[in-house]
Amino acid sequence: MDIWEVDKLVLFIAFVVPGFISLKTYALLQPTQVRDTSQQLVDAVAYSSINYALLIGPIYAVEQLELRASHPVWYVLFYVVVLLLAPIGWAWGFLWLRKTRLLQRSVVHPTGKPWDFVFEQRLCYWVVATLNDGRRIGGYYGPESFASNNPEPEQIYLQESWVLNDAGGFERARVNTAGIIILGKEIATLELFHVEHPEECENVEQTK
């Protein structure tokens, strides 16, 4: 069997590509654990079928109107939407729906770890990290800071390293500080404090 035969290629595009696009879009918006290829293929076919089920009305109307013969350009654009754009929209909409409080009453939140939940909000914090050996590290998590995201191991880059006083408060930034990277496996607890001007923190980045 030659997969490159026209009819088989059309079937592949129709029943794998939309679902694959939905899977990749969802993974970009909400990173998850990597699944094996065979399972992804099954999921892609399933999501492609759901895509057609949701669009069965418009597809039926377009075919009944014989748009292919009368307006071929619009016909092609319609199926570009069906095959490429709609799967992106479904993935984004499904993720948004899963994060609503109403749906969370019956299903789990899509974000698997508190680490990801906190840092995906892209806010700024004063941070005190207590390490496994008891040492405490203070720093500023601001617009130039960086936090890892699932499925990558937890790591955090604080753009400024601060000296903590005896009471545990932030005394001053370390001389010539260029920040500090802390590995998640070394952290016992991570304590966060609000900053005075959170509007300055809109560009805090996060790995994808």
C-alpha cells in the first residue's frame, strides 16, 4: 500500500492533519507530558472527527450550494478554515473553557503543577527560596526573569539576587548582581511576595 496515492493522501490530510494541529496548538498553549507517537495518531484521528462533527452544518451547506463549481476560491478558503484554522480555535476554546471556574467544579484544572499555575500568570514577585540544606536565597522575579514550564524540570532565574537581613527581609541588591538561577530539585520551599507596581510585570517570560 502506497501512502502517497492521491486518495490515501487526501484521507490522511482529512483525518490526521486537523487533529494534529489541535494537539500541537493545545501543547503550545498548555504544555503537557509528551505522549508516544501511536497514541498521538489515535488522538489526532479522534480530534479530526470531532472537528468535522462540529462543522457538519457549514460543510453540508457548502456542498449543497455547489460552491466548488460556482466560487472555487471561496470553496478552497472554506476548507482551509475547516482543516487549519478551526482546529486551532477548538484547542484554544477548550483550554479557555477548562480554566473557567464553572467547569472546574467537575473536571480537573489543565495545569498540572502549582509551579506552572503560579508562573504562567507572568506576575512579578519578591522571592525567598529555602534550599534543602537550610540556606535561604532572596531575589527579584521581574520582567527579565525566567521560569521553566512543564514538561521541563523546575528551574527559576531571578534577575536580581538580594541580601536578606536577620529578620528574613530584603535588605539590598547584591553588588553587580546579574541574577541567580535556582534548580527546583534544590528548593525545599519557595515563598513569594507581591511587588508594589505589578503593572511593570507584563513581560515576564516563561519557557514553552
